[in-house]
Amino acid sequence: MLLTIKTTMPGAPDLGYALHKHPGRVQRFDQSFGTAHVFYPDADEDRCTAALLLDVDPVKLARTRSRSTPDFSLGQYVNDRPYAASSLMASAMANVFRTAMRGRCDARPELAATPIPLEIVLPALPCRGGPAQAARFFEPLGWEVSAVPVPLDPEFPEWGDSRYVTLTLTGTQRLADALNQVYVLLPVLDDAKHYWMAPDEVDKLIRAGEGWLAAHPARADVTRRYLANRRTLVRAALGRLADSEDAPEDALDHTDIDEEQPAATVPHATDADADADAASAHGATATEDAGATEDAAPVTLAERRGRAVLEALREEDARRVIDLGCGSGKLLSRLLQDAFFTEIAGADVSYRALGAAKRRLKWEPSPNASSGRLTDLFQGALTYADERFRGYDAAVLMEVVEHVDPPRLGAVEQVVFGDAAPRVVVVTTPNSEHNVRYEGMAPGAMRHADHRFEWTRAQFREWAGRVAAAHGYQVRHVPVGDDDPEVGAPTQMGVFSR
């Protein structure tokens, strides 16, 4: 398999300094599964191309395959690994270009720090999802992407295309960034790895993704594919990316960690009219939105949680709503799409999250802002009384309380139920009993790195009952997601009415 890196910068042969590989030499590097060769097909003053040729030894490769691999016996002899760029090429890159990928070039430090014109070509790349998937992952990084499908057989065009593409990336990038992006996205596009996924894979991903992955719009899909959907590893990586300074503000959402059901599920059809109302708010029929057909995508827990909150607000006839802990504005966006709600506001302690909410909602404060349904979007802490929290029919705390340190929870209770005192308060929080249904989740672990606690159903009911009695509310409990007969629903919701 082959990878070429070309530059047309002035003094193009200096590419050899950045790669730490001399243009006048052919170099060989032994790998556990074969041999990597680095050479330069051309090295003129105005153009220089470096090539990494990976020669895979089928016998060595067969020894690395697990006997649990499907079609193991045949797969030892018939597979595409020696010919198509994949995680094998990524491993060779990490071994051969290690120093370049770290951005070090002692001889030309300014070269390592400067974006240069690059063209990277992979003649045969497995790409699950086709050319559009390659564009989806590379274009947000500033690349011009050409992904040309490779036909199954040029002699028989009616057979159609294979799952391989010839990928050409053109752009101006730091060499280290370019190498790390290709290193990460090769196995992501192939959606397979040739070795066992250990916990240190998270460190590799975070290191290689520094400066670009946290801000990538498809970072969740990149992370899941790179880590082979190992839930524990994916959860840890997404938590670390959310804490990154490079992360966009929506990475700070309280529900950023995936909590999809272990199997494809659909919303409970306990109230057809309510389902139709929720669906119409999003431009779909109840039948379409509930995934009534076999081909429909499963509805995620985050989607079902948002629907449940809107349904509760409608049942309580709460038209003027403030979202406390609004994050990047996902619930606010839902509220704005539904004409039932006449006045909407959001507050969050994170300035960065509010910036993302304002961009999502295209909201700018102005003298006429009060004339719209989104009347305010402001920074505020739930541990301090704030007059801006007052005056609404309902306050929503969706996946918020579990992010509060337990000693400060009493202050939140007093601010929301005592000082702001809306007619309705809707609180959602994870049900810790349901965590055993998440594959690979360690006993006692929490769903998000920032959670300070997660309540059982009994603990949530005890807290809700105490708070309701202290502040003159009644509370009803609503399960969100499939209500498992043994461990309950994944999310628990309390609807407090004063």
C-alpha cells in the first residue's frame, strides 16, 4: 500500500528536513507485520514528493489476527490488508514519521511551525460510507477532498463501485497536523483496526487529535470509530475532548456523552396524541418520528429526553420557560421551534457554552430583543439568587443537578424552588441503576466525567419529595427511555407543580 506527500513550497526538498528522511536515500523500517520503505520519486527545487510504501507480509499478518475474527481460516489468506491503506498504514506512519508527527524539526524549526502547501494521495483506501464520508471527515479540517471510487472491475462497469476510493487531499497545513489527521482518520474511514483496543488508545487519540479533533463537527463519530465503539474508551475520550481548550462550546453540553440504548428502541406509544404533538414540533409525523418502520434509525435517549421535557411543559400549560443550565442551546432550539411556548430564556454558568448557544440560535441582545420569543440568554450560577430567574411559568434543569457538588445542592434548591419559585420545575437526571445496561461500563462508574453523583430511583424520589415538601410543590415522576422492569428507565424526570 502507498502514501505520497507532495509539496510545492519554495525549497521543496526541505520536506526531507520536516520528515527527518533524506531525499537522496531509500530507507527501510521493519514492522511487526511487514516492511515500510521511504523514498522520494522526485525532489526538485519547486516540487518534492515523499512516498511511504508498506509491504505487508501475509504470514506475519495472519499471526496477528484473532481466532475470534469472522471467517478466520479463510481470512488468513484472503483479505485486503496487504493492499489497501488502513490501520496498518497508520501504525507504520507512527513508527516512521514519529518525530514529524510531534512537530519537531531541530534543523528547521520554522518549517515545522509553518503551514505549507501539501498534496497527500492514498491510491487505495477502504472507505465505509463512500466518497461523502471522506469529505465529511477531512473537509472541516481545511482540505480540498477528491475521493474517486475504485470500480469492482473496470471490465464490467455494470458491477458498480467497490468500497475503496483513491483519496487526494490538497491544502495548506502544518505537516504535523496533516500527518496526525491522516493517522487518525485512516482507521476511522476503514472502520476497523488490526489490533486489540487497549485503554492507552485513548491517549493516542487525544495526542494525535490535539489542536483539531475537539473542534471537529464529527468528533463523536471519529472517536467512536477510532476506538472501535468500545463504550468505556469512547466515554473517556469524549470527556477529555470536552475539557479541551480547543473544544467548541457545544462539547460542554451536559449530555455530550452518548447514552444511546444498547439496542434499537423506539419511544413508548402510551399517548398517540402526545406523540403527534411532539413530532409535529419537529416537522415529522408521529409514525415517521417514532421509527415505526424497520429501516428507521433508532431514537437516541437525548432525543427522547427532549421530547419528554416539552411534553411535560405542555401538560402543565407552561408557556413561559427558562432553561437553567442551557449549555449550547439544544433545548432552547426545541422550544423555539414550538409555537406553544411564548417566552423563552436561557442561563448557564459557562461563558463559552453561552457563546455556542448564541451562535446556534443566531441571537444577539438588542433593545428589541424582548419583542421576540427568546427574551434573554445570560450567564448566571444556580447557587446564587438572581432576579433574572424569576417570573416564568416553568424552569427546566435538564441533566444539570448531577453536575453540582453535593454540598452546594442545597443552595441550588433554595435558588430555584425558593427564590425563583416558578409554578412548574422540570428536573431530569440519570438513573444510576440503569448503568449496568451499558456495555463495558465499569461497576460504580458514571456516565460523564463531570458528574458529581448519580442517583438511584429511590434516592431521586427521596430528594424530590423533600424539596417539594419544603417549598410547597407536588411532584410526579416520569421514566424517560425504555422502562426496564429490573433497573428502570435510563433517565428519571421529576415534574414539580406549585
